[in-house]
Amino acid sequence: MPGWRMLGTFAVSLLLFSANTRLDAALPDFPLDAPVDSALTNWPIYAYVLAFAGVLIPLKARVKVLLSGLAGFGLASLLCAFASDMLTGDLDVPGGVLIGGRAVQGLSAAIAVRAGYGLVLAAFPAQAWKAVVMPTAAILVGVGLGPVPVAAVDDHLSYGWIFLIDALLSVMLVAAVMVFTPRSERGPALREPDRLDPA
């Protein structure tokens, strides 16, 4: 994948992942007058943030790892969307599925970030600052402005649509990686420079 395209795709991914930390700007759709368990408003946020600590897991910078993280995020988003439509206000099966789905979202995002960051570093070996400045800016924008789109979707559509949009964006990011990545670079690891035969 050409360096700038990789960097742009990774930055958009970080915008999506960081905006998902601001789910506090939305409120699940509960039945009217139903008692609401506070876990259903707090743990979908906590589960995502705690699972995102998986970014500390050592992973190799491979395109397939990045794709698996993006795909996992998208599938978990669909799970959260369907679970959110069945919430009753109690911490029952749909509530547990929502919290579990958010945890999978966070872990998948962490996998994608770890692999993507390594790929960007490899794309700009002599300009490592590019792998730091632009992704950092994307994270700050996502965290700072994340509540705006989250609240807008919750107000005009529904809580579940937040996750459906997550899933759609994940599909678009997977497609971008597949389109921008030459088939020869989708192998098990990044290509290394040719080495001279000592003989």
C-alpha cells in the first residue's frame, strides 16, 4: 500500500475508534417508564475502553492483522446494534450481549491500531514523525468531536444506528485496505530489503 494512502486509511480508522470512546453522549433506547440498570449506561463505555488496552499486545505489522481487526470491529458493531434494539432496562441477555460486543469492539480496534501503526512506521522509515503526528491528531479529533456525531445519530435515528454506522465504516475501511494494498504485500509479513549473499 502506498505510504500516504496507508497513513490516510489508518487516520480514518483512528477517528472511528477514538470516537467510539465517547458513547457517553448517547443513551440506549429503553422502554418508557422501565427501571434502568446503571450498568447498561456505564459498562458499554467501560468495556470498550478497557478492552482497548489490548493495544499493548505485541503484534507483527501485517496487513492481514489490520484487516482482521477492522473486520472484527465491524462484526462486533453489528452484534451491538442488534442487542441494543432488545434492551429492556435490566442487565439481561441483550444487555450482556451489548457489553460483550463493546468489549470485542475495543479489542478489535486495539489489534487494528497495533498493526496499522507498525505498517505506517514501515512505510515512512526515514520520517517516523509522520507515523506519530497525523495519527495523534486523528485521535484527538475523534475524542474531542466524537460526541457530536454520536449525539446527532442518537437524536435523529436511534442508539442502535451508532453501531450500524460503525459496521458500515468498517466495511469501507476493509475495502480501502484491500484496494490500496498490492496483492504481493498481503503476505505473512512486511517485505524486507534484499540481503547480499555473504558467499
